[in-house]
Amino acid sequence: MARISLRHVEKTFASRHGKVTALADINLDIVDQEFITIVGASGCGKSTLLNLLAGFDTATSGELTVDGVPIDGPGPDRGVMFQQAALFPWLSVADNIAFGLRLRANRHKASPEIIVERMLKRTGLLASRSRRPAELSGGMRQRVAIASVLAINPSILLMDEPFGALDTLTRSIMQEFLLEIWEEERKTALFVTHDIDEAIYLADRTVVMTARPGRVREIISVDLPRPRRYDVRSEKCFIALRDYVTGIVREEAIRGAADT
Amino acid sequence: MGLFAPPVQYAASPVALLAVWQACVQIGFVRRHVLPAPTDVAFVWFDLITGATDAAARYSGTWFDHAAASIWRVFAGFAWGVALGTLAGLLIGLSRFIERVFDPTIQVVRNIPVTAWVPLSLVFFGIGNAPAVFLIGLGTFFPAAVNTTHGVRQVNATLTKAARMMGANERELLVRVILPAALPSIMTGMRLSMGIAWVLVVVAEILAVRSGLGYLLNDAYLFYRNDVVIAAMLSIGMLGFISDRIVVLVRNHLLEWNRLETFSGQN
């Protein structure tokens, strides 16, 4: 059974030039422990889709369910990573990771201190535990963001271009790191990106979206063996997939640019 | 720029100002009765505080009583004005509904200079501490409210989203995210309020009470004691400065993180 299910999801925004349809008739099923990436040209509504799943926004029509239950607002069952790491600048790294654990909604049996310690170790942040976010590099900030989301142990991970602002090298290291963690935890993951390489490297299935209004253009299975190393990118089947996805995304980007 | 050690940099302009002032009086550029020299003021100020030399005549040794009266009024007015202002600012910042209901009133009343409230406050409260504390509270309410609203509205939406995602309820969102994130603006409001409080205490003491440094200043003026007037002025300036430092110290203590996030000036 699908863990996350989207049926005829539509989202329109009111703008100065009238109604804008961001998403039109999105249908998608994500099974348990699956890693889905969503790729598309900018403005195709992929972040809007993620916002709907996170519960930050509501669909104009259609149905979004998690384990059969309609989504009603954000909650700790769905951990979200943002493009800009959502770190509280007044809290140290350790306190940022503990943030969700100190809320009343936290149902963990273990004490926050023990979980924080474990997360610091896993994300390689032990030495930076008392530093403030402003003292960290972009990659480290996203590490803290991953740690604070994993600390609340959500069963679903929603990621909105979390590595989009990082340099190429740091980005590829973070991608590998994310996969490493995902291999261990096997959370259901949905990752939005405009980076085709990234979309293929991470995914079990890649959803390619059309230009605005965003629809599902094609769902591509990525049958590369796991665990994947960064050098899987130079293998023939990876390159073939990339060329194929690039072709579709380009087509949509050009069509989108022509429409607007 | 670092031509001299920091203590020298700090002392340079006040020392220069005092030297020019002393020289102007010494060479007879201005008459001593109109503008007493710094040394005359220092002498009178000393007697004002200690009552040792009788240089300040009828004001000799009265400094602590006046200063205490002013300080009490400033802090009483500041306390209620800033407390209510911050609360109002929070509510308006959090809710567009509350903003629509209260903001027009606040914007109109805010634009009435607080000094214009002096006659009515005397009619309401009579002569004494009450009108002074009322005026100071009224004057400090608005900067606190406006800056708090601004601070709440400026909170990064990603942070509130993240907190909600992790399961924060309304109270946790307010206490753990919005308040700390708005604190830099709230502290700016407090600092402005503290400045205004010292302006208003002088206004109130000239018009509405018979004690305090503002009263001393006005009374000495009526008796042509410009040396006492200047000593009172400097006392007010000094106490205002110390109050401001206290607010800044509290702010720096609470907002150490903010210094890392912002430009904060070059050395």
C-alpha cells in the first residue's frame, strides 16, 4: 500500500494577473521506504507540491494522504529540510538538534541529551556542538538541519532543494552523506531539486514535472544498485538516464519559457 | 583607524570640549554668570552632592534626593510603558485582526506629542508623581509597541515553519521562536524608550512636581544659578547615559548570537 498518496491534486494562487495554476491534476503514489525525487524546470510547482505534503499550505482541490489519513497541517511525522537550513541563530548546534525533542509533541522515550549526542556523532558535529549557526559553513549548517530533523525521528523526509545553495563539491559530499543515512534508516523520502544529476543519483524513482501548470510528465525508475557511490555518475546506465531526463526537462523548460 | 589606544580614543572628544569651554570662560569670551566654567560647575556639583562647601547654597547636599526622585519616576514609567507596549506590539504583530482593530488608534495617538498630554495629565492626576509616571509610561509605550510589532513581523518564516513541522504548539512557537527572534527589535524599542523616559521626566518635573533633577534645574534657573543648572543638566545626562548602558548591557548579554549574524561594525 502506498504510504503517501496524491489524487487529482490541484493548487491555484490568486495573483495580480488573475488565477495562476501551479499544480494541475497531480497523481502520485509513494510506497514505504521509497526515495522519490521530483525534478523540473524552475516555476513548475515542485516546491509547492512539497509544501502541500508538509502541510504548510492546502490544496485547492484533490486529496493528499499519508497512510490513508488526509494531511492536516505540519507535524513531526513528516520532517522537512529547507533550502536555507532552518537553524535558530540564538541556539548552539546541540540545542538546535534538541529543539524538536524539547517540545511537548515529542514522544521519544530517550532523553534529549542522549539523542543529541547520537546525532552529533552520526553527523560528525561533535566538535562543533557549542558553536552557533553563524559560525558554520553552508555544508555544516545543512548537517545540523539533517540532525535536527532526524532527531525527532519522522517516518517521512521531505526535502526542498536542501543542497541547492551549496558549492558543487560540498553538494556531492552531502548527497553521499544523505544516502548513507537513508540506507540505514530507510525513511520514505521525497526530494525536490532542479539538479538532474542529483535527482537520479538519490532516487528509486524520479518524477519529472511539466512546465506550469505542473503535472507529472513522466516517472522514471532508477535501477542503479545501492549503496551508491559518487562515481556511479560515470557509469553508462547513469549517463543514459541523465541524458534521457535532461531531454525531457529541457523540453519542458523551453515550452514553459515560450508560454510566459 | 587605530592611531591611539582605545582609552585615548574614548577620552579625546570630551577632554577637548571641556578644554575649549574652560578657555572661553577663562579669557573672558563669555561672562561667568552666563556660562560658568567647568571648574565652577564641578565645585558646585560637589557641594550639591556632599553638602560640604555650601557652594550650591539652598541646594547644598540635595542631589541624592532629587536624583532618587527622578530615577524612580523614570523606571516606574518605563516599566509600565514598556511592559504594556511590548505586550501590545506582540499581539498586533501576531494577529492581523488585532492590528486592524487597534493599530489605527495607536497610530493617531502616537502622533500626538507626549508633551501635549501635560495639561490633561495635570487635570487628571494633579501635582505629584502620578502625572510624571503617566507621561513617561505613555511616551515609552509607543516605541516599545512599534518596535516589537516590527520584530515579530520580521521573524524568518522558515524558522516558524520548521518549529511547526517539529510539532511546536502556539505557546511554544511564541516562547521558543518568535520572542527570541524578535528580541533584537524589542531591545531597540527599549533603548529608544529609555531615552524618551529621561526627556519626559524633565518635562514632567518642570511642570508637574516639586522634586527631581528637572525641578532642581528649573528652580535654579529662576534663581539665576546657571552653575547649578548646568550641574543638574550634566547629572541628567549622566544618569541617562548609565540607564542606556544598562539597557545595552542587558541587550548584549541576551543577544550575543545577533552579533555573529550581523555586520556589527569594524574595529
